[in-house]
Amino acid sequence: MIGNVVFSKAGRDKGKFMVVVGLSDGNLLVADGKERPLDRPKLKNPKHLQKTNSILEEKQYSTNKSLRKALNAFVKQQEED
């Protein structure tokens, strides 16, 4: 599950793509590198997230900058499809 790109279906971040960076008691910790940096991930209920088929390698989300870059590339790819 860690490294999966997910789409937020509910909450303040509704409509945004994020990456799962951890697990906590049945919930997921997600970050986007900007509003939710890696050192302050958001705790989300899995039913409020939609899983995508994309998985990022650990080096792609090792820093906030690399995470933003990877998510931007993912969004551009989704817009082309």
C-alpha cells in the first residue's frame, strides 16, 4: 500500500492526488509535498480514498520536492489519457 497514488474523495483535500506514506491503526497517512508535507502527513480513512494503479518508488517521494514533481507528472499523464 505504501507508495500508492490515491485520489481523495472526501475532506478538505477532496479532488487531489496524494501518495500513501504510512499506515496507522487501519488508517492511511497521505502526503502531497505541498499542503501536506512528508513530515506532517494527513491521517485518512481508506474509504475516503480511491486507489489508482500507480505506485511510486521510494526515491520518488523521499523529499517534498521530488514528491510534488512525481505527482505533477502523474496528473499530466492522467490528463493526456
